[in-house]
Amino acid sequence: MSLVEDVTIFRKIQGELKKQGQKAMENLDWLCVNIHPYFFITMKEQTDAIVNLAYRLHDVNHERKITLTDRGKMLTVACLDIPGSLYGTLKTLQEREISYAELTHSYESLPKTDKQLEIQRFEFDRKSHDEITDRGEAKVSKETRKAVLGAMKRLYPDFNLKKLDEYLCLLWCNNESYVRISPSDRIARVLWLYEQGKRHDGLYLDVERAEYIGHHKESRLLFSVGNPPQKGFMTQVSEVFQRLDIGVRRSYSLIINTGIHPYFLGTFYVTPGDGEFMEKDSDLFQRLQTELYNTQILSFFSNTYTDFVSKQMMTGEEASLTNAFIEFCHTSLAHTHPDRFALETVKSAFHSHLHIVLMLIKAFQKRFDPDTHDRECAYGKAINEAQKAIDIYNTGYRYLDEIRKTIFRTCISFIRHTVKTNFFVPEKHALSFRLNPAYLSELSPEFTSDLPQETPFRITFLYSRYGVGYHIGFSDIARGGWRTIICKNPDEYITNTNSLFREVFVLAHTQHLKNKDIYEGGSKLTVVLDAQDCKSKDSVTQRLYKLQYAFINAFLDIFVTEGGKAKNQRVIDYYKEDEPIELGPDENMHDLMIEHIARQSVKREYILGTGIISSKHAGIKHKEYGVTSRGVIKFAEIGMRELSVDMYRDIFTVKITGGTNGDVAGNCIRFLIERFPKVKIKCIVAGSGALYDPEGADTEELLRLVLKRDVIDFNPDMLHGGGFILFRKERKQEGSRELYMKVSRTPSNIEESWVTEDELNSQLDDLIFSVPVDLFLPCGGRPETIDINNWQRLFQNNSVPTSRIIIEGANSYITPEAREEIQRRGMVVLRDASANKCGVISSSYEIIANLFMTEKEFFSNKDAYVKDVLNILDKRAEDEANLIFMRYRKNEGRLLYTQISHSISKEINDHYTKLFAFFQERPDLMNQSPFKRVLLDHLPAFIRDNPRYRTRVKRLPQKIKSAIMASEIASLIVYRGGWDADFESRLTGYLRSLKFNSA
């Protein structure tokens, strides 16, 4: 018996189905007439969705949305074309990783409504890095390849055909269906768009007229973005079109993985509000380009976006500038007053007074917009209006008013003292601002009291969607590392941005003291990366690369010069000089990015070419040769000898901070074990955890880990009794507490236990401060780990030092105040600017190699060249260590070791400054003896003694020759007895050369 007992209902349903079938056929006919034919091509493998649409088309006008397909990796919906429809869908999909998005509109309104049909289709099948890098050979048919080749030659004759197979294979591996079903023109277009994105540094937008269908004028927009924002990007793009009243009739967006990061490839068929074609030279296209490119800088989730941009109170670029203002003011003021000038407090000041913000933006624009007429007058008027508004600012709340006036005045100083910026460069992923450091004198002394008193030569501020940073240099020609601090939670981000400016200032100043032996002064680039919402290691790396890629391009936007002025015509340059700035690898700088920075510098014709960064493949890798550690160990050897310990023959104990896999710590461990057979390394404290062994860790096991694995990979079976390993990353949840694993060696076996976070940090601190050893080598860890508040813990019972000598392998690990107190209690401290200087000296000589040799020549002669450089490192370290102890004995201990170190650096740098200015004024001296000999003496013997390379000295830029001369002579003066040592004979000689009236 039938389950449907009511025959009437059954027949009624049958009748409705017949009517529906007939209606579906009518709907299908309507779709064929009113939907672009490409829709049926792209839906070739989803005919079920088309069937569903045909059956339910007449329901669209009275339902919010109709789902046509909803499978794990696919979603297709139909709805009315109303403002914000796509935007609304995308907002619900923000947590899903879209690999393909398609939008189609009908050309006519749906029957019985004045609205058009909108069909949205999404795929969620992004390939991982491993799936792409491990891809096999693509199974693209010969017919498809031939057709795409023909289409490419016809449509895009400038395409690099040598790359066709590589790009076609990449597209196939990311989206096989796209290649399989698409016409050859469509495939050719997306491959060309990918190539254009790569050619234009990850940002490209073009427009062309599309075919004329159904009396609709459509323009085809092609938009390519390398490594786009991970969340909300398509939503933000959709909002830009909506805000500019640009109707998107159709769109096809692919997100492909290159094996390093994703690439967005979007094709949009658009009709502006006036119904006309969009022209490339139109104001609308320029506004669209500006807003689309700005999606890389302005976060869709920022308050500035939601409060001002979405309400059309300011443009997207103005919002980005506002966010940059906020971050600059916060980082400039919070390092001394983190509570008073907290980030939220600074944000509140800007968000509460839009009229003042718009005045500040106007003043900035008048100063730097290359299209501004009568710039000086317009800027003067605008900045004065902003200043007046700030001066009379009064809400009736005195305390709050003073805070906000300080913030706004800091912003005024920022605008006045910026000498060039890339803000008006369209193709940018981040903002850069080169400042005259004189602005520091306009800040109240309370905001500079915690900084070294010397004024920098330059300060550059960098801002992006995902982070903020500063480059500070203390000399015209300067070098120093680029470190990126990755913050994975709000506490880390706030803490690190609060102290960012002081940290980079102190590190750059320390670097300047350290760089005394080379022709480059000291600098540092430190960046804070916001990775709070990154859920995986790959997503953190992707964002890290996005930030670093954005910053190096923003950096080059303003520092690539031609005839002394910024080369980019959209950069107004008030400084007007070449600036040779060298970078180096530091925290979270990967080999991949080092090589990219070098290539990008050459591509964009920076004055230093590949010499912009050291530790390249065609260079002297710090980790491979242990260049920094050589100096640290040389200082340890000489320092211990002064304490009557012969490290080659005597037993001595050591504790180290920094990982076994780290450059400085790892190589220090390697050198200690290889050179000194009786060393006992009692503990190692690293970011991943710590190792403690009271009898000294097994050296063979340590060598197994060195430069390859973390300290926590130490085999517990190799521990001596009482030893243990602490793990930061091995954790478990027990109720509301997070516990961390500890593995200990007892007399009988290995025991596993769990400790709380408080216990973990307490035990790690005890290892750093309390374990008694002869030699303490801090070779890793955050700056200012030992400060005025905790240095006492280095002494047992407040008197007995837990180390006889500290050699600082890490920068600024101990604060200046703590160093003094530690030394006054009888512990020897040899500071970073002296002990770990060999890394930067090696980097300087790598740049010299770049200036004198081609890459091929370098590799042919690398062994000989590197051998010379290593000899130079040993000599420089030995010279300074011996000089420090000699002066200490001469002064009978009245001067501290770190004071002597500082004075040596200052003497050399003071001489350098005067000599550099002198040689800049007298370039003719370079070719005269003995000056020419001095310049040659600075070079490695391989270049100095080889006529082929020695003659290339004349190719060096004048600035660099002046700097090398100044550096070499300044070092000779100090290391060989001091300028004053021969004062009497020089004075006598001078007087003899004069003719007196009494003669």
C-alpha cells in the first residue's frame, strides 16, 4: 500500500510538479537570454545548481537568499541584486578560506520585480604550501596548452612565454577545474594577470573595455595582489566598489598558492553609476586604484575603518594616515608613560575629534602632495590652522585636555619634521616616513629621559596593516640588523609597541658604538608584528613575509634616489641626498626574505644594489661561519686569562642564554666544545625551554643539536644526576591552570612532572641568575632582561657573584645602570658593543665584496676572501679586548670595563665624524699617498694584493671612500696608542714648519 493514503494530495503534488517543470523550462529560457554565456561555461560541472535555479527562480524575489549548492568545499546562492548583498554574504564567510569566488548578475530585472538576479558562487579548496611545493607534473592536455599559447600570443604579446608552462602548472595544481573548463582566452588572461602582479611587486590594476552585450557598457578590471590580507579581503574589496558607486556585473576571483604565499587574481566586469565605460585616465579609476591598493594597509576591522571610512567621513587612504599618526604618537610617548599614553588612549584622542584629525591630514597632504599648487603657502596656512585648533583645544577636563594636546602636538612635530614619505606613491603595501630627528628636541624632556643622549642622524617610521616599526641610524652611512618581534596575543603586542621606540633607539645606539671598526655607523630596524589572529605556523610566516615585503618596498620608495633626490616622482623630497643604508639579518629574518631584499634592491636601482643586506647566499652567512661568536669567544678567552684561567688547559664552567639552534649561542657552544676540552656547560636557557646539568651537559649530545635542533631536543638519558629539561611548548590544561612539562634525572631513572606557568618562569629565572659559574654568556633573549630591578639576583647572599665574568653576546641584554652596579660588586662585564661586534664587521666586509666583485667572482674566490675576513675579525676583537684590560690596569680600576668600552667607541666615532667631513670636503686626497695606502689597508688582503680588484677602488661612490678612510684612520689612532700619545712630536714638527719673526 502507498504511504500516501490521501490520493487528492498526491495528485495535487503531481500537478504542481508538472507546472513547476513547465515553469522551470520558462525560467531556463529567461536565464539563457539574460545571463552572460560565461555563467554556463563556469557552471559546466554544476548543472544541478542550474537545475535548482531554474526550478526556484520565481522564488528569488520574495526570499532573502536561495541556496543552490552547499557542499563541504562549495557554496552557490541566488538572491536579488540589492546594495550590500555580496558584502553581506562575504561577511558571513570571513572565517572560511575562499579559493574561488564568482559573481554574476542578470542584464534585465527578474519578472515581477525591479531588481536583477545575483548569483554568488564560492569554492573553499585552498592548497597548502606543501601541496604546491611537492606538486608533480601537471596533466594539462596538449590541446589546452596549445590553445592557451595561441590566445596569449594574440592577447598579450609581451607575456614571457618562457614562464607559460610553469604558470599553467601552478594554476592547474591550485584549481584543476578552472583549467579544465575555461576557454583559452580566460586562462591566458589570468596567467597574464599573475605575471603582471609579480612584475609590479604584488599590486596591479588595469582596465579595458569588455564586449558590449545587451546594451550594457561593461569595463573589465584586472586586479592582482600578492599575499593579500588573510581575513576580510574580498569583503573589503566589495565594499570599495559599493562605496564608489561602481556596479560589479560579473566577477571571477582566484586565490592561488605559490608555495610561499597566496596570490589574488580578480577579474571584475563593472559599470560605474553613470552607466559609461571606465577609462584608465579618469578620476574614478584613480580613486578606485587608490582605494583598492589601500586595502593592503588599512584593516577592514580597524575602528578607523568602521567609524570613518564606512560612514564616508574620510577616504581609505586618509584612514591609513590617521592610523599611522596614532601609532607614531603612541610609540613616541608610551615608552616613558605606558599608562598615560596607552594605545587606546591615543586612539580615543583621534577618534573623538574628527575635525582636528582632518586638519592634521590636510596639513600633511599640503606638504607632500606632488599635485599641490603653491605648496609652501598652502602648507603653511594648513599647519597654522591645525596648530591654532590644538592650542585652543578645551573640553573642560584639564587632565584629559593636556594628554590630548600632547598627542596632537606630537603629530604636528611628525608632520613638520617628516622630510619625505611614500604616502602619495600608489603602488604601496605600507607607509614610510623619513624624519629629521630634530623633532625629539620639541618633545618634553620627560619623553626622552630614558634614551641615550646622542641625537640620531635619521629616524624612519614605518606603518602597515599588520605592524609598526622604526629604522634609526646614527650616521649618514649606517648599517644594522632588521629584527621583527612577533606578537601572538594582545599583552605581547601592547608591551612591545609601548617599548618599541626605546628598544630600537638603544639598539641602534649600541650598534653605533659597536660599528667603530667599520666605515658604516650604527643603525637598527625593529618591527612589531601583530599576529594575534594567526592560527597556525604557516599563517604567522605568511603574515611575517607580508609585513617584511611591505616594509622593504616602502623603504625603497623613499631611499631610492637619482641625482640625490627621491627617484619616484610622487615623493616630495625635502632632504635631497643619497642615503646608503645597509641592513642585516636579525630576529625572524629568513634566508628567503634576505635574498628577496637583495633582488628587490637591484630591481629598484638602490644605490647599494645587493649590498643593501648581508648574509646572502652570495655572502658570508653569520650562522655558517659563526662570525659573531668568534668575537664573543675571543673576549671570553682574553677575559678569563685576565682572571688567571687558561681556557685551553683549565676546567671552567659556563651558562648560556640563547638556543642551541641559534646563530650566536649555537656557535658559541660549538667553539667552546671544539677549542676548550675541559669546558663544562651547566645550563642553557632558550625561548623553547632550558637545560640544566650540574656536572656539565654531555658535549657530544650538545654537538648533535648545535645549529640544527633546539635545546629541548637534548636526550634526557644523557643528563647527569640532578639535571633537568624545562619545556615551554609542551603543555597541558588542568582545570583553569596551564601546566608545562619538566623532565628530570634522578639517581635511578628519568621522571616527568608538570609545573605551573609561575613555577616555569621562576625556574628559568633561577637558571639565569642563580646558577654559579665562571663564565656567563648571554647570547639570546629580550633586551633589558637584567635591569636595575633584578641585577641583585646575580649575587648570592647579596655579595657572592654567581659568575666571575659576563660577556654580552646579545645586544642590550643588561641595562647600563645594571652593568654599573654589577661591576661595582666585583663582577667583570664586557659589553655587547665590544664583545659581539664581529658580526657587523663581517657584514661590512660582505658589502665590500659586493662592491668589488660580481657574484660569479665572489663564489670563485670565496674561500680566500672569507679566510681574510675571519683573520680581520680575530684581530679586531683581540685589539679591543687587550686595550680594555690595558686601560683598566692603567686606571687602577677607577674606570669600569663598560665605561672603558664606551670611551673607546666614542673616541673612534668622534674621530670618524671629523675625518668623514674632512674627506668629503677633500675628495682629491683619495688618490694621493699615504691616503690611498690607508684606504687599501682597510680591505681584505685578497682585494688589496690583487691588481684586478684593487683597481676597482676608483668605482666606489665618493661617500663610501670617504667613510672607509675615516674609519680606518680613526681605528688606527685609538688602537695604536691614541692620537694624544704622539702629541708632543706632532706639535714640535708643526712648530718647526712655521716661520717666526724672531728667526
